[in-house]
Amino acid sequence: MSPSQRRRVAVVMAAHFVASFAALGVPPYFGKMLALSLGEQRSWLAGLLYVLPTVLTAVSSPFWGRLADRVGARPMLIRAQLGLALGFLLAGHATSTPLFAVALVVQGLVGGTFGASNTFLATFLAGRNLRDSLTLMQGSARAALVVAPIVVGLALPVGDPVRIYQHLFWLPLAAVFLILWVTPKREEPEAGESGPKQPEASVSRPAFGAGEVFALQFLFTFSTVVTFPYFLAHAERVPGAGARGVAGALFALPHFVYLLGAAPLSRRVRERPRVLFAASLLVLALSLVGQSQASSLPTLAAARLLMGLAMTVCFISLHGFVADVVREGSAGKAFGWFEASNKWGGVAAGVAAGGVSAAWGLSSPFLLGAAGAAVAAAYVLHRVARTALDVQARPTLGEKEGTHHVEHAR
């Protein structure tokens, strides 16, 4: 990767981090905002508004992706940041629950910075460079997920917490200025840079088709996110985990593992992505079962560490799979559907978590997540075995030549 490319990747990462910081840091406080700022007494609305932007991003991402392929990735990246800024501005001045919901609708429909950022990266990166950049982008999202709720919680205005959006409004605007300042208007690679175009001979067959990648992304997201809504309540029942800050630290632990392990693990995962992906899905399932049955703090912490390791390998593998199916001229479409599958997985997980926890208790979302990971692992192993059989069934070059000589002699 050239210095120019590294600079652009760094800018896109920074822009995505500040946008994610605002988008991920505030939703945990929706209940407080609705009650204190908007006088809303219907507590169930907090959960509905929590998933509203996610649903709308899932619906709109494929459209924005296709549009990026037609008009350019850079304008769509700027559009996504401005969409977030507009949504935050409206939310910061909302005086009622309907107006606050409108702001979230704008955020969901016009935002979508993750897909837009990845599409932009695909305009000047390909193959291993693109996969590694997607891993870094996921790292910026993990960092925001860890840091943002803490910082936002400390910065919430007393008595009127919804006004925090008036300050967060400046973050995506700052991201826009960063993008305009550093990234060129033309998205083609500069002279001497390795861009997305590859010679046909060097393009290997993808490990999975695009539809398979999106389905696996859905299952992986479902398996992890289904545990999020009730993890704190579940953890606090474990002796020692109810102390102040302990449950929150346990929640953040897998994301810390990703931040520390993504870079050193990338090279190893690159060597055998499908096998390691299947193995990490099985480890993820095992860690979720362990969390559901944990009766001591060390056991729960060990299961969370194992989850973080498995989650990291899964992310790296998925980034490689999606980089393989991205083709010049259709990166926006690919990343639009990739983001949509991720969002739909999160939505399905949130709905399922509420249903199973009400019916079977706080441990049940972990078991449901384990089942989802096991299903994904079974499919990947099936594909690996089928590919191995296909390779064995193909005639070798020597066999082909021998057959050719026999045919010629006849």
C-alpha cells in the first residue's frame, strides 16, 4: 500500500470513528432521553426507537450502494456523513417523541457510513489491501463501541440529555471536512498505485459466492448481537460480576480482544480462511454456551475472552470473503448488501432476544446465538468438504495430457 493510499485509509477510518462514536454512543441512553427531555412515559418506545435507524439502514443500503456505482463513491460517502449530521441536528432540537423519531428516520435512511466508507476504499484498494483495510474499519467501529457509551454518559446534559445531539452534530461535519481535504475528487488510483483492477489471470475463484457471504454475515451478526440486550442483566447474576463497572467491562472485553488481536491474526487467517472461519464459529458457539452456564466470574471472563478471539477471526475471514466478491464497477452494490445483511442480522437478533428471554430466561439468548453460529459453521464445513471432493475429482494436468495423446493417436 502506497503512502497516499495509507493516508486515505487513515482519513476514512477517522471519519468513520467519529460518526460511529455519535451513532453508537447515544442509543443506550434513549430511555433517559425520552423520560427526561421529552416527557415520554411509554418505556417500550426506547426499544423501538433503538432499532428504527438500523432497520432503515438495512432497507436503504442496497439503494445507496447501487447509486455509488453510478455517481461515485466519494459523493456517497460525503452524503452519508451529512445525513448523520442532519439527523443529529434534528434530534438535538426535538421537542416531542414524534420529532425525535423523525430525526432517527433521517439518520437511518440517509446515513450508512460503514457501507459508504468501504465502497470508497474499494475504489483504490483490492485483494489483501482491501481486506486488511476492512479489518481496520471494523476496528474503528469496535473502538467507538467501547469508548462512546462511557464518554457520552459522562457528557450528557443534566436534566435535558437529548441536547447532547447538538454537540454530536459537529462530529460528522468534521468528518466531511476531513474527507474533502485529503481525498482526491477523482477516485482512480494514482500512478504507481495498486488499484482495484486486477488481471484476469490473477483473480482466483472466490471462497464463497456473494449470496453466501451475505448469509454468513447475517448468521454471524445474529449470533453475537442476540446476546447484547440482556448481557448486563445476565452477568450481574454471577457472583462478583455485580460490582460497579465489572459487568460493563465484561461486555467490552471481546471488543478489546478484537482491537488487540486483529492485526497480528490477519496474516494467519489469510492462509486458511474457510477452515479457520468454521473453527472460529464453533469456538464462538462454545463460548456462548459457556457464558449461558457460567456460575463464577473467572468462568464468565474466560468465556468472553474466547468469544473475543473467535469474533476476531470471524471478522477477518468475512472481510476476506467480501473482498473476493467485490468487482470493479459494482463495489457499491456489494457493500450495500453486506451492510444490509449485517443490519438485518442485528434487527433479527434484537427481536429474537426479547422473545426468548421473556419465554425461557436470560440465558436463552446465548444458547440461541450458539445455535446460529453452529449452523453457519456446519454450512462452511460442508462447502470446504465439497470443494475438496471437487478438487480430487478433477483430472490432473498429466491425466489431461495423456487423454489428449490417446485421442490424438486414435
